[in-house]
Amino acid sequence: MAALPVGEVIAVVRCRVVRGVLMVLLLLLVVLGGQAISGCRTGIKVSVERDPRVFTLFAGIAAVAHRDEAAALGSEALRQQVKQATADWAAGSISVFDHFSADLHREPDVIAGILDAGPPPDFSWLSPYGSGVSTGLAALWKDIEPLYEATLRGEPPESSTLAAMAPDTIRAALNYIGLETSPYGQWRIVTDPLAEPGFSSSHADTTTRTAWIIAGPSSATQVEAVAREAFRLLLSDDQYFYRLEATGALDRFRPCFEWAGAFRPWRGHSLAQYVRENLAHALAIRVSKPTEPQARLDAAWNDGLVLAPAFYEELEALDKSGAGVDIEPLLEAADVAAMLKERAEVGQWRLLVWDESRYLDAYGGERDSDGRYHYYKDVYHEGVFL
């Protein structure tokens, strides 16, 4: 076979190279197209970081917290450094953090709301009550900035662990409730060494489509906390539960909501929020797969989330059957009455008892020999509680 002229050889090679490039581009388009079709679950942006606004707020909370409250916060050494840095402050000059301290457990989303503030040193905030908070944050920042910089230099290992697990956790949450796309373009998870282990809070910035999650320092429940806040954000995105409440679909949960609200008043805002909170806890425990899920359900129960165990049982049954999660049928199927009765019969109802007569006297509770109330006999029985 006669050799081709050099010019024709080059033309053939060019043709083959072009064909190869086109094939590669075509494959890329197929792959990218497949990702687009399957939603953004494979391409969501998830970061784990520190934030000076969150750190400064928790420093303010640590500065005003009483000894017993401070013990529940994060790093003991860091708390002491904050106390030393603010030792010369007049009590009134940091009183702006008092309501945040009170809201730490009652209204955790108020904590995440600090992410609407601007960066240091001014912390400018457009919130109606933001100017006073901005002033307090700015004044405190002058004394605790070196502490914050030190935490950045000594980044703890749990952040890298969480950073490795967080994207899969967010994707698992999306997948579990059948969302093809994330309503948020980016998920930013802020860990803070001054927060209480297990603490979590979330905030959605709809302008930038950013989901903010604040998580306490490393603990056995850190991943569960991230999953819980992811579900809380996802379940509140379209006001679904408020519509269910308006139609009466949540009415059978109202006795639980009213009863729990008497002991945990910060959960008493609306029936829709209470049911959503219970479901978010159950979903998070299901997705994060803790080694002892019952212990996590008991912790939710102790915190007044008395619906969470029943929701978890229903989720477990759905998983075994291979059926997808459909929220409204799930809520209808959850046998809350049976679960409450079972716990009452074995005495687990007492897990919710607080020795505070200002709450319990309203129920005419009786005292045990050790001085504790056993009010469930008065509150829960057929035809009264549910």
C-alpha cells in the first residue's frame, strides 16, 4: 500500500484527534446531563467552618452565664479565658447577651439568626433589634479576637471528620425524603468550641439560597445534630406542616403538644412546629444510624418530643417494606396512643417529670416516697390524654 503524502497523514491525524475530542465532550455531556437529571444531590456544596459571629455570640453567652449554665457549654479552658477577658466589664455592658443565654435551649434558631449579622469588627445587622446586639458583639470582639484566632490555628480533628461525613449526611437527608434537588445551593456548617456538645441550630438565607447549620463540638451525636437541622430546614421549606395544621390533619397530636408545652414552654409556638420537630428528630436518628437508637429516642422523649418514638417506629417499618417516605400517610399511621400507653405502663412516663411545682401543681400530681411527682397517672389514661 502506497504511503500517504505527509499533508494527508496530518489531515487524517487531525481528523482522528478531533473525533476523539468530540467523543470525550459527548461523554462529559452525558455524565453531566445524568447528574442534572438526577438532581443536585451529587453536586451540592457543603462546607464545615468556623465563624467569628457565632464564636463571639457564644463567648457573650459564656460571659453572662451562671456557673451551672456555663457547665453545659463547651470547652472549659476556653470558657475560663472568656471569663478572664471580660472580667473588667460592667454587668450592664454585656447584658445584651442575657436573652441569647435564655434562648440557648428554648429558641435555638435565634442563635443561628446571628448569621444575618455582618462580619467583625462592626457586626452590622439590619434586624429590628440588631443594633444593640451589633454594639455588644463589636465591643466583645475587641477582647476575644485573639481567642478566636487561636481556635483557627488549633483546628480540632473533629472538624475534618465532620467535613468528610457532612456531604453524605446532607445527601442522605435529601434522598430519604425523596427530594430530587436541594432547595439550597450551599450548606455551611459552623462548629464552635464554646457551644454545648450536641447543640444544633439552623437558619436559611433565602436570598443567597444558603442553609446555615451550627453544631456543637465533637460528640457522638454531632452527625445526628447536622442531620436533624438538615431535616428541619427541608421540612419547613414549603410550610407543609402549617397547611396540615390548617386542615385539621394534625389535631390528634394536639393533646401531646399541649401537654409537652406545659413543661417545655419553648416548644409551644404551634402544633405544626411541634410535629415537625418530632419528625425531624426521628428522621435524623434513622439517617445517622447511631449505635444505640433507643437511647437517642429516649433523649428526645426526655426533651418533650413524645411523638418522636412513634414516628421512628413508622419510619423503620417503611424502610423494611421498601416503601418511600410519604409524610402525610406516615403521620396518619404513627400509633402514638399505643406508644404512650406502653411507656406509661412500664413507668417510662416519669422520664419527663420535672420537680418544679409551678408546672406540676396544675395537674394535681402526687409525690413518690423520694419526693418526685408521678403525675402520669393523673394525666394519661384512656379518654383523657388521647
